[in-house]
Amino acid sequence: MYAGELDGGPRPELARRVTEFFQWAEFTVQPGAGHYPWLDDPEHFAARMDAFFAN
């Protein structure tokens, strides 16, 4: 689950709670990002996605 720190729907705390329902889920928050983190900081978003898919 990936959330922007400033996202209003769902708020990061709710997104984190949803993650608990999935045994292998991971949760991360992009600092300073809203609902579209790939637009707020594309480099940060791409780096996190690259790291996730490299596993």
C-alpha cells in the first residue's frame, strides 16, 4: 500500500490499517505528497516503485 503523506482520502493511517488485512503487504508513505504522489515527486515515486519491483 502506498500513500501520500498529505492525502485526504484515504488518509495514510487508514491506508496503513488496510495493509494489516494482507499477510505479505507492505506500507509506505511518500513525504510531502498528496493523492497523486507520482505527480508531486516523480523521482521519489519511481525510486520506491523500482525498489519494490526489484524484490
